[in-house]
Amino acid sequence: MREEDIEVVAPVPERASSKGKRASAAQSNRRANDVNDANDVIGANDVAGGNGVNEANKTASVDSVQEVESTRDADVKPRRRKAQIRESNEAQLLACAEAVFAEKGFEGASTSLIAERAGLPKANLHYYFPTKLQLYRRVLEDLFEDWHKAANTFDASDDPVAAIGGYVRTKMALSRRRPLGSKVWANEITHGATHMRDILVERVKPWMDTRIVLINDWIAQGLLAPVDPQTLLFMIWATTQHYADFEAQIRALSGPRKLNPQAFAETTEQVVDMIIRACGARTPMRDSNAGASTVG
């Protein structure tokens, strides 16, 4: 018989004993437990990995918000810088325009000279103020706003001595701080107020009317002499603005010392005292029991 004709039969394993079966089952259980433990570890890692993804997403979201905010800040800063440049240029132009208009009047002033004084190209001036009249009006309106703020002292107290005294002091301080602006205003008035009649009618007169009511009320309470309210206001304006409009005359007649800070402060108090005495202003006495004001 040839070798390749011989059939090879696999050996039949012996039947395992019951003891062997139990050992095999125990081994299988241990393997299953090991698998379960491994799965638990994998599951825990999956959860941790999920949390990590969530944290990563949160971080990415925060970074995204910060990036948007940074972009927004980057956009805002140039705009803010541009606004600051515009504000600075306008202030410089207005200051120089106030000086030129005070020196030469509206007709004699030129935008070329104002731009030259401001150190800016004439085209820049006309970018902010298209016409000389618009620039001139802006100077007048800014000056009126300063004077209008000064008039708020009338509302700060029901005592005419404090109210009128405060108004006079503020007006004197403005004459010292903005003498050129006062000259522009006075020059416009003496030439007929053709460029600012609406300011006088629509803004100055309504304010004056409210002050007239208040002054008449003080007169009715016996806190002020029976003076004409308009005359009182005109006197205050004429006296306080004299120290701006006629500065050259004051220097020539009184010397430069008359306008130094200490001398000007002393002059201011003298002006306040004279106006208060001229209008007969009295401070109301307080009734400590009822809290009402009475005339002493």
C-alpha cells in the first residue's frame, strides 16, 4: 500500500471529567470578567473622551467669541480715533475762527486765513464747515451755549442774592476766558445782527422771558427793589462783557495789572456787590419752624 493511500485519522480526545469541566467554566468566567472590566474601562474612557470633546467645544466657542469681540474692537478703535481727530480739528478751527472774526469781522475774515491759523489745509476747513457763514454761526452758537449755561445759576437758588451774584460771577469769568468770542458777538450786534437774528429771537428772548418772570416774583416777595427786569439784565450784560469787549481800553486806562487773576477776582466781587446793591436784592430769612422763607 502506498503511503498516500493511507487515511490519517485525527485522534479522538478523551472525555473531560466533571472536575475538568468545572475548571474550564471557572476559567471562562474569569475571561468574561476580564472582558467586562476592559469594557468598563473603555466606557469610562469614552465618557472622559466625550467630556473632553465638550470642553474642547466650549473652549473653541469662547475663542470664537473672543475673536469676534477682538474684531469688533479692532473696528471700533479706528472709528473712535477718527472721531477724536475730527473733534480736535473742529476745536482748533473754531478757536482760530473766533480769533479771526474778532479781529476782522465777518466780512473781513477769510477761510484761507482761518485755515492758515489752524495749520490745516483750506480743503479740510471746508470739509468740516462748507461755508464761512456756517463756521461763523457755529462760533456764535457756541458762545451762546456758554452764556446760557452761566444763566443756570438763576435756577440754582431761590435767593436773589445768590442767584444774581452767581450769574454775574460766571459772566465775568466768561469775559476773561472767552474775550474774543464776546467781541465777535458784540461786533455782530453792532452791525445789525443780520447773521444771528434767529438766535436772538428764538433762543435768547425765551430765556430772558423766563428770567423776567423770576425777577418779578422776587420783587413781589419784597426780595428785590421794584426795578425793570430787562434793564437789570441789560446792565449785567453790559458791565460783565465790558471786561472782554473793551479790554484794550481797560489796559490803557488801568494798566495790565487790572486784568491779572488776583485783581480780576477783586474786580469781580466789586461788580457783584454794586449790582446786588443797585437792584436791592435781599436774602430771604428762613422760618426754622415751618421751613418757609420770609423777608427779614
